[in-house]
Amino acid sequence: MAGPLCLLFDCDGTLVDSEPLLADEMATALNAVGLPFQPTDYIGEFRGARFRRIVAALECRHGSVDPEALEPLEATMRANLNQRLATELTPIDGAPEALAALHAYPMGVVSNGPVNKIRTSLQATGLADLFGERLFSAYEANCWKPDPGLYRHAASQMDVAPAQCLAIEDSVVGVRAALEAGMIVVHLNRYPDVEETPEGAIMITSMFQLPTVVARLALEAAASRRRASR
């Protein structure tokens, strides 16, 4: 094991507590076109999924909507969401402290959301300077989690092999994407009573635990290198 050389963070639910706002705006938009949806549906069933995938699943259950209405619907939803993110968003508990402790590592953000949403979220919570332009959006890579291609794209842009990246994710969708990409994965499982951490991932229940996990991985990697050199 080489140990992590860079850290790749999911955004929503991992760094920033945007999911309640996102779920609320999704419910407003989807109900407007006749697709029954409650904010709790996002948290319970669709957490981490892209908007169009949620629409497709709901259409299978409730009937199709006018496809020409989807693009302006999503644009309006995201515009409303960005306004709320700028004024209402807070960081996930422990995220600022974990990032401060791990500042020596190169860091990037890997998200299914548009890059302007990622940037707005980080600026609103005071985390933007830690990442600079290392923001990797599925909309720019044209590849959405759970497809591992988004994480492979991020590793390539960071000039690091996937096996040398540590991905930190709160959703099972994201965890599986990073595992399939060949990365070390930490699952921030804030709902351990109802959500199971996929095999192969390291579970934590608070971002306050992350620096300890990273330090342990680095020590294990150093010990492995010493054994190999004997």
C-alpha cells in the first residue's frame, strides 16, 4: 500500500450540509411537473443521485413528463438552490477542523453537481481557498457517480494514480464509484443505523475522525515500505 498522496472529497453531505436545501428545492420542482416527491424521499432513497436519474425513476412510477420542460425546470431549481446555498449553507460538523488538520495533502472536490454549485457551496462555508480550482464536476467530465470514471478523471487531473487517492464520501453511490475506481475510500456514514457501509470502505461517523484515519493509513504504508525494503 502506497498510502494516500491526495484527498478527494465529495461535496454535498461530506463537506457541506446542503442536502436538506437540495431536497427541498427538488421537491418544489418535481411537484410542479406532477411528479410526487417529498424532501425525505431524497434523503431516504436518492441521496447522491443526479437529478435526471431521479426524474427517470419517478417517471417509471408516475408517468412521463414533457421532456422539453425538464431543462428549464432543472435550471430554475439550481438557480433557486444557489441563492439559498449562498445564504443558508453551513459546513458539515467537523469538516473545517478535519481540512485544517490535513492541509498538507493536495485536496480536490469530486461532485455530481455543477461546478458553479460546488464553488458557491465552498465559498459560502469558507472552504474555497483550501481547494482552489481543483473542483471536478460530473457535468464537466460528462460522467456521473456511481460510474467510477469521474473519480478516475479527478485522479488524472491531480496527476496521481487512483490507488494513491483517498476518497471521502457520505453516500453509498459515491463510495461504490470510488471503490470501483481503485481508490482507498472512507465512508462518512452519518446514518449507521439505516445505512450499511460497502465492503472495502472504511467507516467513520464524524468528520472529526478523518485525520486519525489518514494518519493511520500513512503509518501503515510506511511500515509496509520498511518491511519490503528488508
